[in-house]
Amino acid sequence: MRYRSTRQHFRSISLGIIALGLLASAACGGGGEKTEKVKPLESPFYDEKALITSTRAVTTGIVSAIESGDTAALLSLIEENVRLQIGEGIDLTSPEAQELARALAGAKPVKAYPGIVFYETTLGGETLSFYIIEEEGTWKLGGL
């Protein structure tokens, strides 16, 4: 009698294993049909070089605005919070403004993410960090 109970026990365990195997196969897409292999992404979900190129136009525009003394053009390229802090009474002919223009012209991108690119440059012997952020669909300088 002991032989039968062990045999029945073994049979129920094997049926359970087979059932689990069939369930796992069905859940994983097995079952005989071919599945299409998906290639891994070849590039990140955003184009870092394109972001940097887009934001470079802002630094170039700011340098041009400072050099030409165009306050309106400068303010249009600056984030609203910074614009409110500096106001409209900016002296673009001052040596400090010209030094800032040179520093911005030599700025290097540090990190780029969708909607924001971080830059660093040297101004007066110190490292100056700033960012260019997308504000209402337009890239603007911020973080100064």
C-alpha cells in the first residue's frame, strides 16, 4: 500500500509541475508562435548635441546683444526670474558687461537634459555656473 501512495504522490507532483510549466510558457509567449525580437535603442531618447546646439544660439545672442548695447534683445533671452532681478536699467557698456560677454562666449556645456542645459565658464578667475532653460517654448538663460 505504501507503494501506491508514493506513486500517487509522485504523480500529483508531476502533474503540478507540468501545469506550472504550461502556465509559465503561456505567460512568457511560448506556445510555438514566433516572437519578434526588439532591437535595443541605439541612442538616448533625446539628442544631446541638438540640445547643446539650440542653447548655444542663446549664449551667442546674449554676447551679440551685450556687444551691440541692445538691452531689449538681451532681456528677451533671459529667464523671467533673472530679468525681474536685474531690471531694465542695465549698463551694457560697462567693463563688467563686456567681461560677462567674453565669459559667456567661452562657456562649456556640462550636462544636457530635455528642457535644460547646464554650462560653466570662468568669470573674474572664478567658475560661473548657469543654465539655459526652455521657457514657454523658447530657450532662455537662467541661474546667474
